Amino acid sequence: MMEGGSGIRCPQCNYQFPTIFCESCGSENLRESLYCSRCGKEVGGKEVGGKEVGEKEVGEKETSIDWEDRKLCSDGECIGVINEQGVCKVCGKPYTGEPE
């Protein structure tokens, strides 16, 4: 897997994220990516923070997301979901019902 490239930069602070290229299509992706953002092929298996992607720490609980049970933010403009406290994880607004 080839590393580096022209870079993916933050539009706010201009930070250049570490990247890799997909072996299948050649597209540049964030180094921590599991799948290519262009073709969807797996690019994972890389080390992130001293452990393999997907590897659990000893005693770390496995969490699974039940996509059917999550509540979307009531604000029609927000992409967040409602947390255990009843507020949006992104904008902080309280849940008032289905999105508008």
C-alpha cells in the first residue's frame, strides 16, 4: 500500500491528514480508512494507535449499533442522533419528535 500524496486537508486549519492509496483504484484515502471512499474495496488492516484496526483492548466491551433503534435529531438540518440523555450528540438540541 503506497503512502502519502497530494493530501487531504482540513478546510478550516489546513492540517494535512496522513493518507494511503487504494490498491484497487488508486484513490487517495485517509490512512485509518477501512474501505476506499471511491470504489469501496477494503484497504484496512493498518495499524492505528499501536493496535490493528478492529482489535479490542483486553476488557474492552464490544459495542454494536442497532441502526433501527436510533433516534435522529428533530432538527431537519442536523445529521446527529439522540443520546441517552435525550439530546442530539451533534447540535445539543433536545429530542422533540421525528425530524421535520
